[in-house]
Amino acid sequence: MVTAGLVSAPLLASSQENKKNGTTISPMATAIKPMAICTWNFKNATAKAWEVLQNGGSALDAVEQGVMVEEANENNQTVGKGGRPDRDGNVTLDACIMDKDGNCGAVLAMQNIVHPVSVARKVMEDTPHVMLAGKGAEQFAYEKGFEKVDLLTEKSKQQWLEWKKTSQYKPIINIENHDTIGMLAIDKNGDISGACTTSGMAYKYAGRVGDSPIIGAGLFIDNEVGGATATGVGEEVVRTVGSFLIVELMRQGKSPQEACEEGVKRIIAKNKDNTDFQIGFIAVNKKGETGSYCIHPGFTYRQYSEDGHINHPSDSYIKRK
């Protein structure tokens, strides 16, 4: 089992209060240790987030700029430009972002924009709304200065045309459809933010939206407690409001590892007769402790802190044979 804690740092130097000259003094906070973690082994994304943090940037800036790396990576066919299209041949993107104050924004089923996470941030900061969808989200992006780009690369197009010959829908565990990038970060002030972005299930029905842009499902942040994000078959994460559940379990005293394990077990309980799909969670608490858990072996998460840049294999509910 990979239990987190590589960057663990107690926020309080002592659990006892000190008294001086008759005045109660709260325990002194120790130095905050910035960090960034993301689903899967996206080392370039965490490297970018760490660069932002090292330069004194906020956790919000770090997660946005971190996941943007994968949105622009045409070789990652589950995020951003180059993502696999729906069954009609259209690449539609979903993303959300959430800051330390509980502010959040999301875009759903948006086309022709490379960086949906940045549009989601604009929704959060420049509108009274949380979510914009489809053509409305796309038009909003143009109004904010985003460029129209054809997201369907030749590689993804040819694979889609090959898929159309049979039109069989069979997601492959840990390979097809599951490399959504969710990222969590803690900055020098100890504040937590998160982001999640995806092109969704390959060859999905037009208009399908999974958990990734749904606050509480694919991502949730509570700056008093911690944050969590998910990857895998989004429908199952939505059914348990997975990321919110994990943060609430941490609020109740569970470690990030314990909370992630319970989150997966809740999904298993709803799918006793079929676990032929992957779900992975990662989480971080205010101490900087991290955790992860998944259904099948193969899920990993990448972590960058002053202790190094490490890809952690996640423990799983179903063990390797």
C-alpha cells in the first residue's frame, strides 16, 4: 500500500497552548511545504505546477498552469487538443477549477477551445455562474479572447474512422478513456486549490458529460480540510459524489489514504456484480499528507514537492494476480 505523507508537515508546532505573562499564545505554525499532485504520471504537468509554486504563485495558478500542459499535449488523447472524439467525430471538452475560498467554475461539452480549464476559471471569476455548457461555453470563451482551434488531430481522426467500422464500445482499463488529469496543490500560504480536465470517454454519445467538470464529483476543495479529485468512469464517481465524499471523510478524521479507500469501496458496493472498470482517487489534507486508491492495479499519481518528483503506484481494491 502506498500511504502518503512524503510532504507531511504538522501545521502546529505543539498541541498544547503556551502561556506567557498570563496571556494565552496559540501554538506557532511550522513552515508550509508547497506541493502539487496529479492523477497519473503526468510529470510535465506537475513540473509546471511546481515551477509556479516555487516562484511564489498561488495554488490556483499552479493547478491551472499545470493541467494546461496536458490540454496542449496532442499525444495525450484523453485531454484537450488531440483528444478522442465522440461517436460523431467531435472533440468535446470538460473541465472545472476550484479555489481556496470555495469559488468554482466549469465548462461542459465545449468544442474548439484548447484550454477549457482556463475558460472554467473565467466562468468562476467573471460570471455569477458555476457552469457553462456547449455552444454557450464556446461563445463565452471567444468573448474572453480564446482562439478557435480544430481539436481533432489526424491521429485521433484516423482512430475514430477505424472505430466506426465496428462501433463497438469497450473501454480498456487503464488505457482507453481514463487518463483524465486532476491536480491538487498547496501553496506557500497553506492554501489548497484544484483543477480537473478531460475530453471524456472516447466515442461517447454526443453531449455525454462525466464527473470531471462536476464540482463534488470529479473535484472538491475545502480549504479547512483538504481536496480530492478523480479519474476513470465518471458515471460511477457521480453516483457517489466521490470527491466531496472523500473530503468529508477527511473532515471526520480519516487520513487521505483511508478516505480514498472508503470512496472506492462505496463505488464497489454499488457495482457488486461488475467491477470491469477503473476508478482512481487522489487526495491531500491540510497537513500535506496525500493518499490514493483505485479499483484495478495500474493507477498512479505524480507528486512534486521539496522531497522530490515521484510517481507513486496506487494501492487497489482488486490485487494483481
